[in-house]
Amino acid sequence: MSSFVIEGGHKLSGTIHPQGAKNEALEVISAVLLTSEAVTISNIPEILDVKNLIAMLEGMGVKVTRHEKGVYTFQADAIDREYIGSDLFVKKCASLRGSVMVVGPLLARFGHAYFPKPGGDKIGRRRVDTHIQGMVNLGARTQYDAEKKAHELSIPEGSHLKGTYMLLDEASVTGTANILMAATLAEGETTIYNAACEPYVQQLSKLLVAMGAHIEGIGSNLLKIQGVPELHGAQHRILPDMIEVGSFIGMAALTQSSLTIKNVSYENLGIIPECFRRLGVNLEQRGDDIFVPEQESYVIDSFLDGSIMTLADAPWPGLTPDLLSVLLVVATQCKGSVLIHQKMFESRLFFTDKLIDMGAQIILCDPHRAVVIGHDHNFQLRAGKMLSPDIRAGIALLIAAMSANGTSTISNIEQIDRGYEDIDIRLNALGAHITRQA
């Protein structure tokens, strides 16, 4: 288990470029399975989760060509049909959260797919009902294979998926993406209401349209897909990662640093900049860049009636749950109080115990809510030994350690590597003191 050793108290300065969006990458890379023609994707983040998905595709028979850093061509013209139904493949899928995205394409194109309980972050219950029910709505048969510990989805021999109307039980991002991909090859029209409309889904839709799909309502929660017999090759560029952009804003704020974040695709950040402003961070938009100036103090807003500020996750264009951990750790050194309400996952706030050990004033009300009373930089967090429980808590703990008094150690950093590419090297170039140890 690798670890980071972080010498805290160093300010950052300079310019940093965000990587490509991890969540988008997992979706658009899976979409290459929908066609036998070549699909070229650029700005792919070369992080652990994405590399594992690419390796999985290669094992399935997809030809993968890496032209340069972040630029790949995929061609799924020789898929090993026997392998994708094997115990080994299902077991590999179960260990990788991103594997859920291959189910829709495999089912639509080959008529058969397995859906094991996916791996990934240990952040509480993560339902897959929306995915499976969506496939059933399109005409797939499903049964649970106890030996493989997976749901088996299939289309009757000689038949196809059929377009239909469906109202999703939740606006699941991955569920919407999976159903959307399957619907592109279904017969007739599919309507998906209560669809997720995050930029990741919008980007996937744009790639599918470039591949020949007919999709209406992109950017809304009502998608209409007219199925086509086949899709063709295309080119696509992945957006900058909004979660990494938010993480860098948080790093600058907690370390009282001045930082420029380049080429952030500002129009796709939604409410993220405003949420940091509510914590008192006076960030500036400069073209497509964000400049975070050095500040002595960050004063948390209150609501118009004087009540305590609340930051809560919500479906797009609300706040992404992936940034609540970062906002929480930033609030520990602001002036004032804030309620952090994590609605989606019941285990994501448990990492606050580590921040409390570092001296943060946090009241964990229940698995979903925490009240943070900021120190206003009058008390510096103490260094400590920590373990990264998941990607987002891991980066929050790294941010805390960078601002702490003394030297901290964070173990299980493989979790951080799953979502942030060469984060130690990139932050050290800005003035951080982070050492990676095997």
C-alpha cells in the first residue's frame, strides 16, 4: 500500500491545467463498443480507473492505439463473444466501478451482457436498479446467476431491443448513460424522462450523435432517441474535469494561495464556482480560466434570513456530490459555520473523524449531515496519519494535510490515484511538498 508524506504549511503559486473528466471518460470509452469502426478520443485522463477500463476493453478484443498522451483510437471489430460471457470477465467487471458502462453497449450490439455488483469507492449503497430496469423496459430479459453473482441480461434470439417510454426512478448519471447507449441501437423511439443532464451525459450524447445516433433534448431531463441499425466511427474530445477544478480551488483557499486554473470550460462548471463563493472564496473568471487570489480570511455567507448556510448535493445543475468533501475541508478554516448535507451516499462523511483528529471543529449529525465551525485560520490543523477511504475523501485529506502544521502521512493513496493523475508531481510544481512512498 503506497502513501503520501506531506509537509504542510507551504503556499502554492503558478498555473495548473485540469485533466480530462474521469466520469466522462468512463462513459465515452465504453461507447466505442457500439460500433465496429474506429473511434478516436482525446484528452483522456491516464488515471487508474480509466487505465483499468481500457485494459478491460483490450481483453474483450478491442484494438487500442495510443497516439500520444491522452489520445487513443479504439476499434471494437473483433469482440471475443465467448470471453464476455465468461466467469473471468464477470469477475473483472465486479472489481471495477466503470465496468457498469459496458453493459448497455454489449447488450444492444451483441444481445447478451452480465451485470455484476460493481466495485469502486466504499461510500455506501449504490443501487443499480435503474440500469437493469431500463434494459428490461427496452425488452431485455433478466435473471440472476447465483454462480457468477451477476444479473444476466439477454435479448431473445433473432430479436432486438425495442424503443419505449420510461420514467426513471432516479436521475442516475450512469443509469441514464447506460440506457441511452442501449437505446441508440433499439428499434423505434425511446423516451427517457427524469434523465440525468450532467455535462458527462451531454458529452456522451454528442459523441453518439457524431457516431450517427439521433438524440433530441440533449442537456435536458427529457431525452428522445430514434434507434438506428448501426453506428459508425467518430472523433471526440473530453471536457476538463470539473471535480479536479473544484479540488484546485479548494487547495488554493485552504493554503491561502494564489493560483490560476487554465482552460476549465467555465460554462460546464455549473454552480461549482458559486458554492466556493458562498464560503468566501473570491475566485475570478478570466476568459476560460479561473484565478484564485490569495486571501487572509474567507467569510461564509448566511441565507437572507440570517440562517446557517447549507451546501447540499443535487442533480445537475445542482452541486455534484463529488465536491462536498472538498468544500467541507475548505470550510474548516473559513470564518463562520456551514451545514454540509450529503444526500446521495451515506458513508461519504465518515472521513470527518480524521479532520476532527487534526483539530477541525466538525459535528457529524448523522451519516448525511455535518456542521463545520470554521477556525478562520486562527488555529492551524495538526498533521496526522490518515488512510484514504475513497477518491474524494482522499483528495480532501490531502488538501487538509497541505495546510496542516507538521508532516502528515496518507496511506492507501491508490484510491487518490484512481481519480487524480500524477497529483503529487503536479502539486509539487506549484510549491507543495509531497513525497510518494511505496
